[in-house]
Amino acid sequence: MPSRIAVVYYSATGNVHTTAEAIADGAAAAGAQVRLLRTAETAPAHALDRNAAWRAHADATADVPIATPDDLVWADGFAVGTPTRYGNIAAQLKSYIDTTGGIWEAGHLAGKPFTAFTSTSERHGGQESTLLALYNIAYHWGSIIVPTGYVDYDIIHAAGGNPYGLSSVSGEGEPSKELLNAARFQGGRLAHLAAALAPLRTAA
């Protein structure tokens, strides 16, 4: 039975979006049904208009569906991504997470695998603290954390060697081909784990 994967992200200027697409591609290649979903933009229009890259990305991705809590109920596994904001989660993603209380309380998020990804402006701009903050959500949901680890050392090492999750540096340009390869690998891994765990969750 193919798994169902929700890739939920917020991206300001594009790096997190590009990683999200690669994760979705990897999950789909592994046979999963995939929903690529962005969270709603909560910043005022004048803030976007002062940053050409932010405005351009918002306009270019306007057709990407906006995530709802129902997408998490539908999914067997989640990939959740955000740019770092002072070493923490972007407000746009946090606003979405804050709408999940009802489905959390109903048990719809428990036992589902959860992997995280991020992007920072600088190489030491808070990648690990942001990923750990994302995993705080999984702890409360009762989800099963799926870090990148060094499951395939060569792939993860080539992508920067972050065992906590996928991470890119927007100040160095677009995500590297090595990072996107790791993202596709992680998407496939998430899909396989979600498929394996779904029957156990149903039985429970």
C-alpha cells in the first residue's frame, strides 16, 4: 500500500521551497502519494515589496496549495521545513502549527514519521537549533522523528553532513545538487517508513 506524504513548508526567497520539491520528488519516486503544501504568508504586503526576492518568490509560488490541518490527517508521514528566524521557526510556519491542536488532541498525528529541513543565510546561522525546534513539534504530536542521520554516509556527507536534518545556506546561492540528492533520498526514506508504520498504527 503506497504511503501518503505531506511536505509542508514556508519559504521566503526559495531555498526551502526547492528543498521541499526535492523531498516530494523522492517520496513520489518511492511510490508515495505526495502533497506539496506551503503555509500562508502572514507578513504584510509592504514587507514583501521591500525585498524583491521575497516578493518574486511569493508571486512565483502562488499556485502551490496552502496547507490545512486536514492535510496532516490525510498523511501517513510529514516533512516540515522552514527558514531559520533567529535560530528558530519562521512565524508563518508557527502560525500553521498553532492550528493543529484539534487534530493532535484527536490522535491524528501520533505514530507518523516526521522529518525536518531548513535554510539559513549563513553556514552557522542556526541550522541545528531550528531543526531541533521543529522536532519539538514532533515530540508533542507523538510523531516519530526521522533525522537524516548517516544512514547513507556518502549522500549526507556530500550534502554538508548534517545528521539532524536537511539544511542549506541561502547566502551561498541555490541548494546544491548534493543537497537536493540528499533531499530526494530522505523523501524516499520517509515514504518507505510511513508505509511500514501505517499498518501498525491502524492495528493499534
